[in-house]
Amino acid sequence: MLTLNHLDYYRLPWNLTDNSISWLEPTSKCNLYCEGCYRKNEKDGHKSLDEIKKDLDVFTSLRKSDGISIAGGDPLTHPDILDIVTEIKSRNLKPIINTNGLALTKDLLKKLKKAGVFGFTFHIDSKQNRPGWKGKNEIELNELRYHYAKMLAEEGNISCAFNSTVYDDTKHFIPEMLKWAHKNIDIVQVMVFILYRAVNNKDFDYYIGPKKIDMNQLVYNEDLESRADLKAQEIVEIIRSEYPDFNPCAYLNGSEKPDSFKWLLTGRLGTKQKIYGYLGSKSIEAIQMFNHLLYGRYLAYASPKNTRRGKSILLLSGFDKKLRKAFKNFYKNPFNIFRKLYYQSVMIIQPVDFLQDGRQNMCDGCPDITVWNGQLVWSCRMEEQLNFGMNVKTYPKGFMN
């Protein structure tokens, strides 16, 4: 497996109290079933608007954020979604809707934009059992991704991101997905690849205090044949088969393993025809620090109006070796001075890992922290809170006997 040195990249400064994003769950109801989902689908899972406001109060009292990911469940199933977006916007936060897109219409999009929506992250992958798309692979699903990207572009200046859960039998599609994103770099701002994880019942036992827990009641306890130990390094190696110069610039490490890549960020600059280069650690550090200095928060999502100003980012090339290469590549052709240069983010997320001694390696400084009983908790492990009242502890098989 490819070796990446975490010390070559900028460690994103996000932490529990000062982060780029917070994760709001107004509902646990969803209109799709996805194999890799970590949340149980509840038919009557909507929170009231008052409950949602209280969750937002917890965020604003405990944590600085730039954006609020409105998730679930699927938030577009919530009858008060317009009011939720309006409430978040009124608190000077960016409302980002995380959705499968099934319930999104042009009319609803217009209303959401008027309410103040900043962006969308569409979850689309081949294991969703999506009506009309069953049996389609990740490349064929690019047609659906384009449908949503075009819809947002026509409405104007709404950030467009896509994420998909990556399985061992779908990881080879990633280079082609990134080629599609490159071709649409003018209307797609972010691509996210979330590596599949599930409960490991083969090697570990699970406990609350001295009591052994049966994890079969959790939705992410699935004995699938797919590997649940994919690493970010593997994905970078696969991407380099198509983009040899592909190089990350920033990361979040694990809570138990400092050299693990839990969030691995790459920023690339290009036109629809060519990728000219990548941001280095110094340029992404400058962007994050400058945003925090000006606005008191770390940057989450950039608007399309700003991501099409890639030539402005090249101004940072004086102290960033990687960016300097992009600068030379772009201005090698003097006519490029008249062309737009776009910025696009590629993020690889590696959820909880189980270390050999049973420790759970979480995302250190996780942006997807949510609220449960007035406290900040990991959203990816919410089912443990709901079923057991706390997170479980993991021990190697037979250790507690």
C-alpha cells in the first residue's frame, strides 16, 4: 500500500470547540435505504422546530462553526425544512443540506435559496437501492449527479458537493468519477469519498461497563463480504492511476493514531480541459488562517463565485512549492490570462478504525459532531447513544473472559 507521510501535509486546525462544520440532525426519517448507512430509518423521526432550535443553541454556545450540515435521515423529508434553513441563516451560519436528492424539485430549490441555503451535498452511490437506478454502477450514476449539479448551477451560486460510500468492489470507479468531476469543475465544487465501515464482530467484543453488548440491533452491524478496513492511502494510490500528480494538502489525524488519515483533503486547480496543479500545505494553511482571522471561524464550504477565482489562489504560490508548479503550468500559455481557473476539493473520509488492542480510532477534531441530550457527540455513532445511552467500548475477542 502507498505510503503517505502526514508531516508533509497541513494538519487542519479543527477541534471540538472551533471547527468548520457542525452536524444537525432534524430527522431520522429517510426515503431511501443505503447499505452503508449508520442511522436507523424512523418513520416518525422528525424533531420539532423548537427541538432543532435547542440543538442549534448547543452548537452556538459550545462551538464555533462556519457551516451547519443539515442531515439525518434525509432533511428534505422534514415538513419545516424551509424554516430550518431560515433559522440557521439567521444565526450567520451557512446552511448545507445533506440529501439523497429524491425530494428535491426546482420549485423547492427556489424556495430553499430564498430561505438562505448555501449549498447541497448529494449522497449518490450504487448501493442505495435508488428507484430507477438499481443495478447502475458509479459511472452510470454520473448522469444523475449531473442532473443535480446542473439544477443548482441554473439556480445560481449554490455550492454543489457529492459524496459516496466507497466499497471494496466500487473503489476502482473513483478515477472515472474524478474525471467526470474534472469535466464539470465549473459546476461541481466538492467530491467526497467515504470509506465503508461496519461493526467488526469477528475480532472484537463490545461492552457498556462490565456488560457485554449485542451489536446486532444496530444498523451498521452488517456481515457483508465487503472489506470494512479500506484506508485513505489505498484510494490515493487508485486515483494516481489516472492523475499521477494527485497530491493531498491537508488532513485530520485519528484520535488514537496520529499518523492516520481520517479526513484527507486535496485541492486542485483546473479548467474543464486540464488540471494544472494542486494546493500545497502552505496555501491551504493560509486560506484557513486568513478566514479565521477575518471572520473568527475556519472555512467550510466556498461559494461557486469564489471557487471560480482560482487565479487568485495562485497569488499564494510565492511560498508554496506545489502551487508554484500550478502557476507555471497555467501561465505557460499566455492566453490563459483570459481564462477562468477553477478550484475543486476532493476529500477522502476514513471513519472509525479498530486498533489491535481494541481502541477506537475516531476523527480527532471531527466536523460531523452532532447534539444528543444537550451534549456534543459523534454523529456516526448516534445509534449507540440511542440504544445504550453512551458509546460502547471495544475489546479483543476473549479479553474480558
